[in-house]
Amino acid sequence: MARVFQQDPVFVFLVIEMEKMADELHVLAVDDSHVDRKVIERLLKISSCKVTAVESGRRALQYLGLDGEKTSVGIDGLKVNLILTDYSMPGMTGYELLKKIKESSALSKIPVVIMSSEKILPRIDRCLEEGAEEFLLKPVKLSDVKRLKNFILRGEGDNEETDKRIKEGSSRKRKFQDDSLTQSVPSSLVTGHDIQSTPESSAASVSQQPLSKQPKIGNAR
């Protein structure tokens, strides 16, 4: 007689949970502002992301184990899929953290997104050229987080596409040098891929946009 195997409910539950964790994007969020950190953490959790939030660039490096330069797995054993960091932080800026990550052979492939309440073009340019995936203007929206999640999940493991985006960094500088061109970026997101229209078409798009839709940039912290 064939033996009927009945699966343990606890075992089934654990398997399901492990599958969920495998599909969950793990984001390391870095911000010295407690309030901003909580906001980002909440947006990420709403988007079904696993979140590790730290208060400084140094703490982020410690979590990543950059000194040992062994792996992109955090100290709790979870792989980090995305690093979302504020730009203006005491001790180590988001730009300095970005450089450390991109200089690491173990961590350089992890996408890094910079956040700031200031739209300072040289700062944006410098971060994108250094290898930042994107530059978000605060306040970060839920739509930004969801779009980032979908983007990262689609590109997971695509090394060819990652290398292509890194090479594109060298051509981003000139895309921010035309003032009329940069004014055509009204959303909270600035990327190297967004600045591709002509100055004439950009100026037209700005003139047609209501003043109420123009971005409001907060004061520097």
C-alpha cells in the first residue's frame, strides 16, 4: 500500500515565509534625521521591502562590513539589494558613502540612490558621475519607492545592464549644464536618463506647466 505523506503545517509555513523573504527587496536606508528615517522606513515597508535603517554613513559601512570587504550581506545575514542615503549628513556625507561603496569590489554592484532636500546641480552631477543610480528630491513619495523597487527587481543579476549604466555616468555632466534644460525636471526624481530632451522642447514643457506644479525644495539641514 502506498504510504500517504502528510506535510507538517509548521514546515509548510516556514517554506512559504522563506519564499516571501527571497522575493523581498532589502533596503539599507541611511539618514541622520530621525523623522526622515522613519518616513523612509514606513514607505519602504508599505512597498513590502525589508528595511534596515541607520543614522550615519559610518554606521552604514559598519553594517555592510566594508572594512572586511567580504560580501554585500549585512551583519544580520541579509543581502542588501539597494542603498538609499541622504546627502547632507555630519561626519560622512551621502556622496562620501557612495564613493566608499563604489570603490569596494564587494559592494560596487549594489545600486545607491541619493536623497536631498536641495536641488543643487553640481551636487546632483557629482553623485551621478560617481555611480549613483538616481537622485531623489525630498520629500520622497511612495510612488518613487515603488518605482525603485520594480526597477531593482527587474535588473537583479543583470550585470551587463549595470555596467552600461556605470559607463553612462561619464556623459551625464553635460546634461545638467544648460539651465533651461534642467528646469524641465519638475518631479522629485532626477536621473541621468531623464535629461535627454532638447532645450527647445524642455522650455516648452516648462512654459505649459502650472506654477503650482513646480517642485518645492526644502531648506538644507
